[in-house]
Amino acid sequence: MTLEVEATYEGGVLKPAQPLPLREHQRVIITVREEAPQARISYGLIPWRGDPEVLRGIAEDPELRVLEYP
């Protein structure tokens, strides 16, 4: 089973944002990756030759939801 969950690191412990479908004492392997803004993840995929402020406006427009991703 592969499962991706959001978690917060507090007091030396990773705390999942939702309950996990695991048995008590079940061993798992964890891969940790820092949450990154969608703009940083997708930087350079599409060459932009226009005004950077126009692109920022598009990326931050709540109606376009560009910064939301699955």
C-alpha cells in the first residue's frame, strides 16, 4: 500500500493531519519531503517571456486556483 499524507512535525514527532489506516505497531517506511509551493515545483516547465508581475498575478489569482494541486 502506498499512501501520501500531510503531517506536521512537533516535539520530535510527525503528526498526520488525518487518521491512518494502519494496525497498531505496524511497521512502515516513511519518505519525507518538504512541502513546496506549486510555483517552485513547476518553475521552468513553461518558458515565460512576459512581465513577471503579470505571471505573479495569474499564479496568485484565487479564481484560477493555480496554486492548488492534488
